[in-house]
Amino acid sequence: MNAPRNAKKTTKTSLDGISKQKALDAEMEWAKVELLLETLDTRKSDSLDFHEIPVWSIRDLVRHAFEAGYREGLHTGYRQGRSDAAREAARDEAPTSPRNPELPTT
């Protein structure tokens, strides 16, 4: 029997989305501890939302974020490289343009 047309569809969250959210939550927790903040939520009060943060803490936070993004990029590039190699082995042409359309092509 078919479901009614106006029935609400349930969307299933992908495992990739769940793992990304867990990773983001862990990074937010790390930033909160690193910056000695009670919370990263907006509390709509200047005395609670604005903090004096030393530049070395900001530098460490930026370095940590860069390294995490770099590692993820290497992992993604590895997966893309494997699929490109499989296409070449099957005598299909591998793409020469970046997968992200926002990246410039040269």
C-alpha cells in the first residue's frame, strides 16, 4: 500500500554527515577549552560574549584548524586519486578539472 502524498518524508542522515558533525563538535569543544571559555554559544550580553584572548591562543587555534583541514584534504585527495586511477585503468579518461567548481581552472 502506498503512503499518502502529504505524508512527511523522513530524511536519513548520512554516516558521512554524522561523522563530520562529531568531528566539528570535538573541534568546538577543543576551541572552548583552549580559549578558556565557558561556552561558544551567543548569550546576547557583551560581558558574556566578548572576551580578551591572547594572540598566541588565536595563533594556536588557527594552526590547529589549518592542520585539521589539511589532513582532511589529504584524505579526500587520496580517495579522489583512487577513483581517477580506477578510471584510467578501465581506459576511461580521468577528469582534469577540479571537482569543486568554485576552484579556478588554469
